[in-house]
Amino acid sequence: MFDGPKLKLVYAAIAILWVAIVVHSAWTVKGPEDFVVTVSQGEVQDFAAARLDAMQPRSFAENVELCAIIFEDDTGALGSSPVRAGDEATCDLRYFDEPGMAPVATIHTHAAFSAEYDSEVPSVTDLQGDIGEGFDGYIATPGGRLWRNDANTGRAVLVCGEGCLTSDPAYRACSDDTVAQSYTLAQLAARARRPVAEC
């Protein structure tokens, strides 16, 4: 057992160690107020395409939307939050607040092919959500299309067309359904009001 002078030395050593840990953490982890995103939109888009392509088979097999958040860490590397499973038409993408990680985009799939859903374009809710969060969203469709919801312009823009990502084997193209290169919220809302094309 430590006596008086030795006990004071032990307490002093513990205090110094604690201060060193706090100072080290403060210097190595960026807070939200001083985090500057350094990755380009092109890098985020390439990362999103690769992650979504890997998520597609599970999304089709389970017939659920899968979603995640892409972030830049304090070393400048891109990563993603754990993939969350939703249901056939939605995915609850919860915002996260992790020290040293800045969210840069959302990603989600559109589940398996169904003739009942207009799943080859982003939904109004998809685009509204990304605009509200203030960062881009990337969506993969059953037909293998990749969309980017541009939060700054408020438009959904087709990055690459049918088959550029893994497609659902059950997917069938519809010649009566023209998919535009981009959509505003008003255009997506108008598209949602029309009957789904029968093919």
C-alpha cells in the first residue's frame, strides 16, 4: 500500500496521463467547426457507385432498400456508415454525429424490380430528403441506373444509365417509359401522379 508522499506521486502521474490523453484527442480529432472536406465530388461519386454496386445483390435478394451515409474521415479517406435495411419502398437513414467524420453524401438502393413501383427514378421524398440534409444523395435502381440528387441545384441527375450497376435479374425495361436525364422536384411530383407504365 502507498503511504502519503508515494500516494501523491501516483495521483500526480494519473493526472498527467489524463491531461496527455485529453490533449492528444483534441489534436488528432477534428471537431465539426474546423473540419474542411477535401474530397472532390467525383471521388465521392466513384465511392458511392462502388458501394451501391456491392449492395445491389442483397437488396434484390431481400427485396429491401439498403442505405448508408458516406463520410470523409480526419485523414481525408472516404468511408461509409453501417448499411441499414429498410423495407421494399423506404429506408430510415439516420444522421450520425461521429467525431472526425464529415458526412458528404447519402446512398440507397431501390430494392428488387416490381412493376408496381416507379423505381427507375428517385422519388420526391428521396430528393427532398437530400436537399433538406444539404448534401448529395446517390440512388441505385433495379435496372442498374445510378442517380445523383444534387442538393445545391435541387435536381436529380442521371449519372449512368440502365445496366451501369448490377441489375436485378428480374428487371425488364419498359419501352413505354421514358426516363429523362434529370428531374426537378416538380417534375418528379408530376411523374409520380401519372399511372405507372404497363409493360
